[in-house]
Amino acid sequence: MLILKQLENLSDERVVLQFKRNPYYQYFCGHSNYIPDVPCNATELVHFRNRIGTDGFNLIFKMSVELHGKQAQESTVLIDTTVQEKNITYPTDA
């Protein structure tokens, strides 16, 4: 969750809330099934961050890049450009 917090520039409270709402966050953190509860209190992230320190966080991030760096690189990117019509009446349509 600390990596997601840094990547998305979120507060501790916001990353915990997003974890509860977003199944992609849960999958990123290693959960294979959706969990409707918050995994921890936001203050626990502060305690964990204080315990591992800056060097510990950098080591975790470095190991994550070494493990998944090649998988994260995509040779192609798919973009959906589907257009959906909306029934909106504008003042100029009268």
C-alpha cells in the first residue's frame, strides 16, 4: 500500500479508503478476491513507515522493481476510443 500511496500521491487515509473501494488496489497488494473491509487503520501505515525507515522503503521499492520490472514493460498499449452519444439538450438547440 505504501507503493500505491507514493505512485498516486495519496494520504494514508485516502490509500486505505481506496484499497477498500478499488479491487485493482487489492490485486496489486496480493489479494486474489475482493475484500469489502479496510485492511488496517491509516495510523498503522505511519507506524510501519517509521519502523522500516527511508532505507527500508527504498529497499522494498528496489526489490519490487527487480522482481516485476520486466513484466511492467509493455510492448504495445491498447487505447479505447469508443464514443457514446448523450441525449443532452443545449440552450442553442431550441
